[in-house]
Amino acid sequence: ETVLTQSPGTLSLSPGERATLSCRASQSVSSSYLAWYQQKPGQAPRLLIYGASGRATGIPDRFSGSGSGTDFTLTISRLEPEDFAVYYCQQYGSSVTFGQGTKVEIK
Amino acid sequence: EVQLAESGGGLVQPGGSLRLSCAASGFTFSSYEMNWVRQAPGKGLEWVSYISTSGGAIYAVSLKGRFTISRDNAKNSLYLQMNSLRAEDTAVYYCARNRGGYSYGYFDYWGQGTLVTVSS
């Protein structure tokens, strides 16, 4: 099973700042089959990024994904108030597994 | 508009059974693979099961054969039959539409979830 480890566990930032979230896989993720989701309290997850860097429909361009192999990054260029949430990475190259999540909180 | 609506959750005793449903609308259900994903209270996401357009199923190893996914394309519905339920199965269960085209994929639409509580 491919284990995904997200860091940091919590990121404390102010609106307008840049957020950089990491997702590291225990083995190479084939074909960059990695996705990112945003989840707010009481809501279902929302797809942000697929294929490591493809932005899902309707997702603002302040969200970007990068990486390959075992190291992936989600970057939020300038945090908006609605971006404070928990973010999960997911790999789908070998079965399906999720990272444990990174909480982006208001500093 | 794509919509997924889960139902069937509730309180069940350990060892009991429950059948979850997911009603799909706004897209051609029969053309999409589907999944169930769960989230224990205060915890992260855990993939449960996948079903192909023709009914082929894949399960998380941890379930050990207790769950069965199925679909009725004529009714635009997805199901999850859960047997021998344990306290650790307590979670919100989401149905999610699969994309990616190679069995496993990413999930572009999610329902709002249905809560299953296993407790005596």
C-alpha cells in the first residue's frame, strides 16, 4: 500500500500569505496519479487538483499543484478567507490512499 | 447539475447490517464508475470500494469481505451493503464519482454523506 504523509499537520497563516503543503509518498506514484481535495467543517471534500497539476473545473488559479514520483506540493498563492480548511492528497496509481490531511488555519 | 445524495445511515448494533444508497442525477450514471469513501468522526478520509460501469468491484483490504458494493443503472443508484458491522465502521459514508479512466481514479463529485453509527 502506498502511504501518503502530509506536512505540516497544521499551517497557521494570515489572509494574503502563500501556503505550501507537502505530500510525500512511500513509493513512486505512477503517472503522477495524485489529487488534492479541500474540506471544510460539515462539508464533503471538493476536488482541487488531479494528475498532480491539473486544476479541476471552477477552481481559482491561486491553487496550483506540482511534483512527481514521491514528492508533491499544493500551493495557494494568496490565501483568501474561504481557503482556511483541511486539505488532503490522494493517490490513485496503486489502489487508492489518502494522506492524513493538513489544516490551514488563520494565524 | 451533478448531484449525489446518500441515504440509509443510522444507528446499528455491533454485528448488525445496513444498506446505504446513493441517488445520482444530472449526469449519465451508467457511464461512470463510482466509489464509496468514509470518514470516521474527526479523522481523515478512507477509500472503501469502487465499482465499474458494468459492476466489477474492488474493495479496501481492511474490510475483509464484509461490505458489498453494487449499482442499478436503471435506477441511477449506487449501494453499499455492510455486514458484521464493528464500532470502527462508525463514519460518514460518501459516494463519489470516479474519474481517471483506469479503475482507480480521483473523485470529481461527492455526495453530502450519511452517518453510520455502530454502537450498543
